[in-house]
Amino acid sequence: MKAVYIFSLILIMCWGCTKDFANLNSDPTQFTNAAPEASILAAVKNLNTQLGNYNTTKYWDLGHLLCQQANRYDVTDAGFWQTAYQGVLGNLNQVIVNYGKDSLYNNRVQVARILQAYTYGIMAGTYGPVPLYQANNPEYLSTIMFDNEDSVYSFVMSTLKDAASKINVGGDKLKYDAVYNGNLQNWIKFANTQRLKIGLQIQRNLPALAAAHIRDVMANESLTINSEAETAKMSFENVNNNENPYFVKYIKSNQYFPYAPNATNQAPKLSEFLFTVFRSYKDPRLMVYYDSVPLANRMQLTDTLTSKNDDSLRVVSYPIPYLGLPKAGTKLAAWTSLAGQPDPVGTSNINAYSNANSIILQANRPFIMLSYAEALFLKAEAAQSGYGGSMGPDQYYYAGIDANFAYWGISAALRDEYKGRDGIKWGTTGKGFNNYLSLTNANISANGNNKIWVQRWLNYFPDGGFDCWALERRTRVFLLPPHTNPGGNASYSPNPTYSDVPGRASYPMSVVNLNPAGYQSALKEMAANRGDDYDIYQTLHFAMPYQVPEWDKADARYDNSFIQKWYGTTIEDLRQAAAAGGFKFTVNQTYHP
């Protein structure tokens, strides 16, 4: 693998020669005419590193996978635009332009096209209108017009299908392949599975196109991802400049507690809403995705327990090993019912909230692009929507849960207990807990797609932050609690004291300043609600129309039901847990009938 990264470093150096790419297009002749492997590899590394970095600054918060103490709903650009157009699409375009007519490079060109379509799918889901046909084109060096969202998705779908069909598994190979190690059949499967994924996403705005592609993929299921070995993932290694981006930020920087004991920056914490979902359905992934809190830092919960031996009630205090961090501690002024009441969660010491499992911070941990479990959930939704398949939607659904649990090493016994619970079991309704402010809940309806979407969301930990954001906007599978310290473009919101999940990301200022005509074309294509693109609730075409609740009129009330009875309902349960776990509890008061 080290040879792989030698090539990526070459391309990173090549990328550095066009640093003024902020004007969107630069003359492609400025690029070094690099070997296709180097260009493709640099594109893959640049894209996945950028997505990983965006997880740590934006997507984890948007997707409610992890909560970062200082982070807000900020969808302003932080380098993604330039990375995408220069470090990713620029490199891929070099392969397509320079080698596209040479049959000796056919397969490598098709891989580049697949990655190009994959990237544009992310771009359309992030911004809506983006430059496509005039991007990285020397004929358009000053003004670059934007293509509308639907046109971009149409290009993505046709390119994925065409590129996959043109791969000849007996032909030329990618010598240095950080995703599939040269396995061309897996690239075909990745392209088709991605086509299924985007097809499901665009059913609202391009129903006929989506239906045709979904039906085509499901009719040729053998050409999709069908095993864990076929998961698309970018390899990293414990070599300088080639480490996983989470490792670089949280471990290598030596700036985040608890990995650097004296650091003042905090590592990302378990999201309070996701924690509520885990607790509602006794999901064993809570203990796998996240680390338990050290005993000395745990929140002390006051609870009321019965006894197996008499009719007494005991008010007790004991430490709990996991806790989710609210999106923001700020309480709206209109929530007067909270005045004078103790906050059961939001005022805990920051060290009482659970960190992500340190396994995701390993230097050589791969970055998941599209997993086997996700492929099964995609097929489940397609089957549920009437597009066929070799199994029923419930079978795909359960197989997806199986694949996710197997990936994380969770036992079959725990898996099967989980699959049998109301809300998780196919056809059942789940009554979830309220979140700690009683604003939302973790209910899961009996609807099949609703169950599939919940499991897709849970499967996206930790790398699929963007996909969580896209899934939420398309389905509104949960009513997520508001962010009451939203930051970023929330200053442009009609309700700047709170924010729901933003509908899109804003373009960088370089586009506004250096490509004004192109920027205006983008505003026209998206039918912008105002004279700029800073309306955080601007809905993209693929997304479900959504009315932001008037959160300042909500009846907010503290509710800690989701953490009560942690070890059981009786004092005997607590005693047994304390003996096994090595912690102490206090009986504050005993009531006898």
C-alpha cells in the first residue's frame, strides 16, 4: 500500500501548482500529465479525506451521529468546493480527457468516470445547482454557468450505468487501487449500487428516471454489492500523511481530551437524540459505537426503584456509563416551564458525556464509501417500493441489520434480541422515549420504509455523515430536536435563536466574487427565496418539503425517562449491577406503604 500513497503525494504536489483555483476553473493544461493511477488515487484520497474532515466539523452534527461542543449548524464552505473541483474532479478529468480515446486505458477511464459521477452526486446533494459541463473546461475560464440539480443527477445516473457497462474485467487494471485493490468486478458493483442509492434519492424530483434505474439495478442484482468483501472503502495506513483524518485531528494533533490529558479541546460526544434512540430500543450498538465514561466522570442519576422482597420504594443515586450531549445547552426564553427546574442532562460536566469508540480513531482505519449493510438497506427500500428483488423487503432489512452487527462484531444473540423488539421487528410499532426536553421522540412506525431509513441512519456511523444529512432531508424519518445555538448561516434565518437541519450548503465567497454571472445562474436554477443563497431552509429538489416547527412555541418540559431504570426496576437489580461493575450507589430515602 505504501506505493499507493507515493502516487497520491505526487498528485498532491501537482494540485499545489494551481492554488488560485478559487475562481473555479483553471486551464487544465496547467496540470502535470500524470499517470491515470496517480490521478485516480489522488482524487480518491482527496475526496475521502475531505469528507472525513467535514464529518468532524459539520456532518456529524448535521446527521446527529456525534455532537461537538463548539460546533453548530454551519453550512458555509470550508474548502470542500475547491477540493471537489480541483483535487477530485480536476484529477479525474485529466484521466478522462487524456486517456479516454485510448483502449489500453479503458478500464481506468471508466473507474475515473464512476468516481466523477460519485463526486457529482455528493455535490448535487450538498449545493443543488453546480457547474458540470463547463467545469474544468479551458473554454470557460472566466464565467462558468451552473447546471441545475436535476441535470446533474441525470448525468450521474447515466454515467454510472454507462461506465459500469464498459468495464472489461479481462482488460487493463488499476495498478494502485486504494478502494478495491484492482478488482474491476467490484467497481462495477459499486457503480450499480451507487446508482440504486441515487435512484432512491431522486424519486421525488425525477420519478421516471429514478424508477427506470432502480428497476434495472434490482433486475441485475448480481452486479451490486453482495458481501462485506465488496464494501467500497478507502484504505489508510499508519504512515505520515497517509493516516485516517480522524486520527490526524484527534490523536496526532495532541489537542483533544481525553487523548491528550492536558488538552482543553473536547473530543466529539454521543448525540443526545441518537442516545435516546439507542435507549428506546436497547440497542447494543451503543456500547460498540461509543466508549463508556470513566467511573469518576459519570453522571449521578437520581431514580426510584421498587424491591423484589417488599412493597417499599427507594430513591437512589447511581452513576450511568453512557450519556448523550444535547445539540446546544441554550434554552429558548419562551420555554418558561423549564424555569426553576433542574436540567437532568444538559448541565452535566462535559466529561460525563460519551466519546466515540477510539477504534474509529485508528490511523489505519479505512473510510467507508458504501457498505454491504447499506446496499442491503437500499435493496430493502427498493423492494418495499415495488421494484422487485430476489428477497422480500423484510428479508433485505433483517440482512442489513445482520451485516451491520457482524461488521462491528456484535454477537448473534444480542442481534436477534434486538431484531425481536417492537419498533425494530418488521410490522411492529415502536414507542420510543421523549428527548430530554420533550420536544421530539424516538417512535418508529410500523411502516416498512420508516424502519429501513432508521437502520440506514444507524449504519452510517461514523463515516456517513453526509449520507445521514441527505437521508434526513429526503425522508424526515425523525423529527430532530432544534439547535438553539445554530451559528453559521442561521443569522440569515427567520428564527436566528434556533435552527432545524439546514436544507443545503452555501457556495464559497470565491464563487460570489469571481463568478458572479455563474452565481446568479445558480440562484435562478434553485429558485432562491432571496437574492443570495444564504437561506438555510432552501429545499433542494430531492428533499421532502418541510415546514420548520415554531420551536419557541413548543411545550418544553424536562424528561429523563430515557436514562431511568438503567440497571433495572428494582433495588436488587442495582445491587447486582454495582457488584459486577465496581461502582457505588446511594439510597437517599425509603418509602414504606
